[in-house]
Amino acid sequence: MSDYSVARLKMVDGQVRPSDVTDLRILDAMLAVPREAFVPANLQQMAYLDLDIDVSGGASKRCLLKPVVLAKMLQAASIAETDRVLVVGCATGYSAAVVSKLAAAVVATEPDARMAAAAKASLVASGASNVTVKVAAPDQGDAAGGPYDVIILDGATEVIPDGLYRQMKMGGRLAGVFAQTHPAKAWLVTRSPADFGNRVLFDASAEVLPGLERVPAFSF
């Protein structure tokens, strides 16, 4: 195996499995997707560390989610092989590549056109043929392509993303980091005919996605 293959195996066996991620489909997907291909060349040696990897390259700060945070959110979302999934704020596309191994089709949105182009190229190179990358603000999602079985926030939100909630199918799930409290927490949001429900999954941290920041309250 290459050095990166060894690092990938160590990431899964040393970080993801011990964090109660037992879904073999997720473990296999993370073993199959070359995380180093989704970070700048000068950061590839850090690709498999238990860190948020900054892939912005001078743009507003954007990171790959920590492997454990991504894996646990995907497990909670229970993605089926027939599901259509929306990945919001995909950055360079790593999360979308992992999701592509679990779902029938993936739409990945990214507000930065330069980063979206990089994501598209990396996804094609990694063999993720069932992913469509679109340039769109995270708070907009992709209503035209919805509704979706699952929505994954590839970052955090400081507000309730009502527009994304409405893009879930009935029975759909949304997983993301909600930074409305300290510490921030990963939530699973579900949609029923009557309402939206949410369940706290675990403490987590992530960079807030553009457009999902809290608006400062006016004070006298």
C-alpha cells in the first residue's frame, strides 16, 4: 500500500471505528476515498489527522470536516443506496465523495466558483460519477433539484436553516453542526407531515458556512 493508503487505514481504525461508527458502508467508503486528493498539495501530509483541514487557499476560511464528525453524522443520517442527497457547502468535495459511495445520487453545492471547479475535478478524478456540483450559497441549497432524502451540512450553521429544511422529503433527514450554543453540537433534523424534529447527536465543532452566520443583534 502507498503511504496514504496506510494513513487512510489508520484514520479509519484509529479515529473512526473507536468513535462508535459501526456502519460498514461508511467505513468502506472512507477507506476508498483518497482524502489527500481533496486538500492542497502542501497539506497532503496532514490529510488524515484528526483535524479540520483548511482548504481555503486565501478565500474565506473553509475546511474539510474532521473525519469522526463526518462519519458520525453520516451514520446518524442513515443514507440508503436509493437516496438522493444534498451536500451543502462542499468545499473541495471530500464529503460529497464519501456520500457518493452510500447514495444513488448526490448534489453538492459550493458558493465559491473556484472551489466548486476544484471539487468537480477532484470528484471526477476519484471516480465519483454520481455527483453533480453546483455553485450556490449554502442557505439556498438546491430547491430545483429537491426534495432530498438526506441533506448534509459540510460545516456549521449559527441559524436555523429554514430554506434547507423545506428541501427535505417527508421522512427526510438533515445532519449538521449547529453552533447556536457553546459547545456547538451535531444535530439530526427529521421532517414529518406535522413538523420538524431535532435530536442532539454529539458535541462538535466546524467552521460556519457562508450565509449561515448569526446576524448580530442591534443594541442601543
